[in-house]
Amino acid sequence: MKTTIIFLTTLIWSFFYSQQIPPSKEWSQTYFINNTYPSDIVLDNNNVITFLAQDIGTDNQTRVHLVKTNNTIISDQILKVGPDDEAFNFLINSDNTILLVNIESFEKYDPSGTLIWNKTFESNFYLNGGIKTIDNQFVIFGSREVDFDADYLYRIRKLDQAGNTVWNKEGQKINNKFFAPNAMLQTSDGGFLCGGVYGESISTNQEGYSIIKLDSTGNLLWEKRFPISTYIYSNIDKIIACDDGNFIMYGFNDVDTGAENVNSFYTKFDATGNVIWTKTTQTGTYISAIVKGLDNGYVLLKDSNLVPDQVTLEKITESGTQVWNQDYPNIGNSYGIIPHNSGFVSISDLYSTTLEGHTANIVRFGQLLSTSDYTGNSLQIYPNPATSILNFKLTNSSKIQFSEIFDSSGRLIKTFNSAIKNLDIADLKTGHYTLKITSSDGVHISKFIKK
């Protein structure tokens, strides 16, 4: 019995140690020119944070900016100016040329921001996005309106680096229903997964969302439908590839026009469209992005309509199990998040009362630390287990900035915003905890037991 207890205790501690704790907010930067609205964020070929933003001047002209920053603006290029310009997606080539996806055109710019070519298409062809393919070409996708405010046929077009059409697919109805694509991913076999809405009429009678599989030349292979019943509108925002050969799609559900009645779904499915698991967020909370974690699993970026300007980062495993969940206030309405130097960077639309306008808010979330990362030799804690007071000291001469305590699920429990080295933990429940010390030379982590 004694051996069994020791084994179980070791197993529990091993599991506890393997968990990560949420990242800290390291820095934020506000970008503002008139009313500024962000739309996309990536890393360029030199690992520099690059984002797309649009400002509307007093002349009612929209200026599309491509901005590079690493907490200080490195460059700010105005790519285009126009009364109705709306750019929402961009791609960067290995030669640093830029591909810009607009609602009615697809454009290529040189690294200095000079237009190389501009492709416009058939009347009433509206783009929803574009991706770079494994053969260094592009696929853009959207819908062509065939009846005013009624029906849409999907349109998917492949182009080369010179903007020439390689192939062009315009769908008729798929299994007697209209389909409008909103997300796309190229798969390892060279084909494509495309997600969007379907229905008898997209505008007035949407019946659900669906995934279609295309071969490498855009021919339809299969369709999987996900009917909706309790929502008036749903759509797929993005599809990402998993390390295990499966996929995750996420999108939103809308019960009615009230913002508090929106939530998001996120679903894992296999290569033939069969659902492995599916989950939804709480009402009033929706997913802005899902990216792969730095070690394993996935990180969800969530917005709240119930708590303005608050975002949440949530870590899940391949099976969809939550590892940790952390709220961050005063971030804004988020548009995306990307991995960056052992952490993440997000971009949000944050209204500034000081500037009296919308701003692009870029936020860096610090390193996600696992127990293999913590500097156990430089942080000493005692007693352990502790009852009411937990003492600690750093064995180096670094200056303590603040201390944080996390529970076994990674949830932040207490924060001490001073250099105090005697922490009151009397109100903590019995259990296992993580102490994280942020000092002038970095982060120090150790585990302790509250008894």
C-alpha cells in the first residue's frame, strides 16, 4: 500500500509539473492615425511583426497601411488610398513582395510598397480571403452574386506569381444548395478544404455550414454539412491542420441580432470530414483565432461581448481538454494572434478616449513556461508544504518586480505587486500551486503545496 501511495503521488506531481501556466502580458503598443482599424497580422521573413491597418481621414478616404513593429514602429507603408478600399488579408512572399486581398481585387506590391499588378474579376465577385499554396502560387476564394441580395455561387481561383489564372472553378449548387466559402486550407495531398455556409438562399434561408474537399485542381470531391437549428446564422472562420493529421475548424453562431447572444464552435474532424469532437464557448464569448501551441495543443483567443475590451487566452490539448484559461482586460476587440519568440502577439481594435478614436493595439504575451523551463536553482521557497505564509528568496541579485500564484489548472489566483518576500497564502485551499516570480533578469518558477 505504501508503495502504491508513493507511486500515485509521483504520478500526480509528474502530471502537475507537465502543465503550463498562462503567459503574462509583456508589452502593448498603440498605433493610431485618425480612426485606425486593424485587420490582419503575420511575421515577415525576418520574424518582424507585420500588420495591416486602415485609417479613414477627414477627406473620407481609406488608407491601407502595412506596418512593421517590434514594440517600436520600424516602417509604415501606405499601400493604397481610396473611398471604398477594404483590405482584410495579406500574404508575404520569400522575396518580401506583398499580396493584398481586397473585397473586389487581388494585388501584388514590391517590398517598398509600389504596386506591381492589380487583378479584378467578374462583376459581383466578392473575395473572402486568399492562401499561399505549396507550389508558391495562390488561391483566392469568394462568391459571385447571381441574384441581387439572394443567391451566391462559390468561386475559387488559382493564380501564379504574375497574377495569371492557373485554374478557375465556379460552382453551381452543391447537392442542390448554394454554398459561399469563408475559409480555406491546403492539405498535405495538394488538395484543399474549404468551409462556408450553405442553404436554399444564402441571404434569406441559410441552413448551416459545411466543409467541402477539393482536389489539387479545384474539383469537388466531397461535402460534409452541419445543419443549424437553434441559431439564425453560423459560419466557419478558419480551418487549421493538426499535428496528428486531423483538422480543427472554428466559427460563430448567432441566435439573433443581440451581441450578447453570439457564441463560437470549435470542432476537430478527420481527413474525410468525420467529427472527432466539438465544443462551444459560453454565450456572449466568441473565438477570434486558434493557433498551435508552442509545445503541443492549441491556444484559443476569445473575445467577450459581456466584458468590453477583455480577451481570454485558453490552452487546450489535442482532445479538446482545457489546460488553462486566463482573462486579460483592456485589450480591445481582437482580430488575430500569432506565435512569436516563445510567446504570442495579438492585434485588436481598441477605442481610445484620449485619442478620441479607434486604434490598433498590439500586445505581446510572454513566454509560456513549462516546468522544464523554470529556474529552480535561483528560487528557493520555504516552508514547503506551507500553511499561512510562504517565504521565498532569489539566490542571485536580481530585483523582484511582482509575484503570482497559479492553481493546478493554470488559473491565476493571487498577485503581489511588490517586492515582498513573505506571501500570505492563508486563504488558499489545500492543494498544489505554482509560484511565479518576475524579476529584473527574467521569470522564476517553483511549485509548492498548501496544507
